[in-house]
Amino acid sequence: MLEAISFGDTGWGDEMLMGAFWTVAVSISSILLGLVIGIIFAGFKLSSIKVLNLIAEFYTTIIRGVPELLVIYLLFFGGGGAVMYVAKIFGYYGYIELQPFVIGTLAVGAISGAYSTEVIRGAVNAIPRSQFETGSALGLKGFRLYQKIIFPQVARLALPGIGNVWQITLKDTALISVTGLVEIMRQSRIASGSTHEPFIFYTIAIVLYLIITRVSNIVFDKAETRYSRGFVKRKIT
Amino acid sequence: MKKINLIFISLILAVSSTIAIAGDWSKIRIGTEGAYEPWNFTDSAGNIVGAEIDLANDLCKRMNAECTFVQQDWDGIIPALTQGKYDVIMAGMSVTDERKKTISFSKAYMTEPARFFTLNSSPLSTFSSAKNLNLDDDGSATAGTISSLNNALKGAKLGVTVATIHEDFANTYLDTDLKIYPTQDEMNLDLAAGRIDAMLCDVGTAEAFMGTAGGANVVTFGPNVFGGPLGEGVGAGIRQSDKELKAMFDQAIADAAADGTITKISMQWFGKDLAP
């Protein structure tokens, strides 16, 4: 038991913490990528241009309708194959490895982006039409209108949903262990397969995931409070 | 062309590349799981160790190659080989016909054979025969061992588990009365209770049972059985196109088996001889 949590060459504590670091690193880069995707595709969905609607609809339907593991397999094995195929056209016959971190972030980011798209679209739709009209009446146009009037309100409405997407993203990172990135899940599998102590190491994994979730909940609560200044917290009475 | 390559590669963010020139096997990348003690696993300092790691290092020395290990989750270990993430799989992988459809294998470097088990009170426990029964060997020794087995088992009830390589073997080579079980556990219990006279199964699973109180009276008899329908054992997975590399591994494995290196490594990690 002590070996499972002690640090240095005799224990697994440092390896497990390193795994937690990679889980957090992939989760944060994925959710950021997902938010960028989400903002762009929410714009597509709300656009009056039909083609953009279709592209966004296609993306969210495919990603949300297909198991996450399949998306990761497709990007990891298919992505590498596609890159090498293109390289061959240019006369390069070697093996090109896409870094597990990059491919994992792309895959999980693409998944979280689809959910973020819907959350942001819903939040923008929930903002009263009059806010846009008032903004225009004040002489704000385009980007300035969104920056000053719409975005702060979207943030308030989208944050609870984005908090959900974050939790999904955090757990999806467990699936990218197939790419060879040693995050919490892969590290626990290595440790339990090497020591025949699955119970101890999977329990440590649970604790690590719960710590990350708890800390991120605190951050999201703080953010929600900040963006809800001036609003009364409604409670069902 | 070189210039285009460079432009192309720099276009893709954070792409690392390694050039494998066909036919040059001075550098070999070996893919392993690193989570299958004692075959290949990770120590608490993060090093990959195990029987297959020792063996791979030995084989590479024989092939004058510089070997590096690449860790890959068991899921996706074959696709990563065919795609070129590494050149060889050494991950406790049994050679099976199903896998042979996708990749080729070197000759087996270790086998966990099947054996017969009975109670220590049974007359079968004193049966003696050749150490090994290789079903791929068509010689007279093989036929002799099979017929002496059939003589010893005459009138006995032999247990096997359903739809296994062991059932295939018993159906093909033995004319004893078979009792077929859905699981190893049920077969274990019936052997201990004396409902069957003997059972045929993998050494590892039976030894696990023999270590428990219920299996304390169980003993093994007869030869190590392998080859034929029992498969070839654990081998190195290699891309079907790399015929030259397969030949190099076959040669190195044959040499390592002949001079006792595999036996030595096997005794060190498994406490028994799994040499082919």
C-alpha cells in the first residue's frame, strides 16, 4: 500500500501524479479548443447562410451521435494514416507519428466542441432580442456589440452548461490512453498490471479524478458568481 | 523533394518523424504493453522490464541491432504495428490464425503448454512419458507418446473446457471419454470431487487452482502438449511485408533457444521453463 503512494523510484506516487498532470493538461487544452470550435460553430448555426447551418448541423450530429472512443480511434489511426498518405504524394515514405498529446487534444477537443456549440447557441438564443436592438441604438456594431453587450450575458447563461461539458471532457481524456499518452487511466492500468494490485491503483485513480473535479467545481462556481453580478440567485421556494 | 518534405512537415504542428529505410534493420522499434507482469511490465521507477524485455535485448544483440521499446496500450497494439509506430510486437501475444490474417509472426519464443492434471491418489499420477509432445512434429516419437497417453487414459473420464484448443486436441488425438465444461472453475471442482479422472488445460490456470486449499491434492502428469491445434505459443508480431525482419527474428530465436538463453530468462521470470 505504501509503495502505491510513495514518491521516487520505489513508489508509484510520482508516476500517478504525472498521470494526473497529463489528464489536466489534455482536459484544459481540449476544453479551450472546444470553446473556440463552439463559438465558431454556434455562429454558423445562428447564421442566416444555409450552407453554414448545414456544416454546423453535420458536425454536431456526427460527433454527438458517435461513441467518443470511435472518434479517438478515427483520429489516432486514421489521422496518422492520412498524414502519411499525403506525405507519400510528396515522396516521403517514412513513418510520421502524430504526438499523442496533440492527437488526444484534437480528438477530445472536437468532441467537447460539439457540446459547447449547442451550449453557446442556446445561451445566445436566450438573450432577448431587445438587447441587440438596444446595442445598435447605442451605436455599437458587429464585434463591439458582441464584446460589450452580448458576450458578458452569454457567458453568464453558458457557464453552467460549459461546466457540464468540462466534466464530460475530463472523463473523455480517459479514452485517449489508446494513443499511448500516459494519463491517469493508462498509468493505473500499467501500475496494476505490473504489481497485480488493481484495487489500490484504481482507487487512487478515483481519488485523483474526484480531486480534479472538486477543484474545478470551485473555479466554475467563482466564475458563475462573477458573471452573475447584478442578478439575484433564484431558488425554488 | 527534400525541400517539399520539410515544408510539408513544418506545416503540421508538433509532428515528429522517424525515417525507416526498408531493409535497414540496424535500428528496431519494439512495441510492448508494459502492464503484463512478468512478461512485460513497468517497475515503480518507470522502467520497462520483464522476460520479454530481457529476451528482446538478447535477440537484438544477436541481430546486431539497436532496439528501443515503445509502450502501447493493448487496445490498438496491432493497428499501431501495421501503421508503423514500431516494427515488432513482443507483448505476450499468442500466435493465432485470427491474428495471422493481419500480421505475421516469428516462430514462437515461449510457450505455455497444455498439461494433464489428476488427483495424487489416482493411478494416472504415476504415468511417465516424454517431456514434450509437439504436435507439429510428425515423427514416430509423437505417435508413440500419443498412443501411450491413450493407453493410460483408457476408460478414464477426461475434462476439457468447451470450444477451446484443448477440446480440439482431445477430439482429434484422444479416444478417451470426454466431459466438456463451460468454465475452468467447474472443471476444477469436479476434478477435486473425483467426478472426472483427469483434466487437460493450460498450465497457468491449473497451477493457480493447485495453490488453493481445494486444489491441494491435484498433480500434473504426462507431457507438455503444444503445436497443432494448440497453437504455437507466444511469438513476435511483425508486419506481413517485413519478410526479412521475420527471418532475422526466426534465426535469433532459434539460436537463443538452442544455447539455453530462453530457458535461463524463463526460469528467472517465471520460475519454470517456457522455452519452445
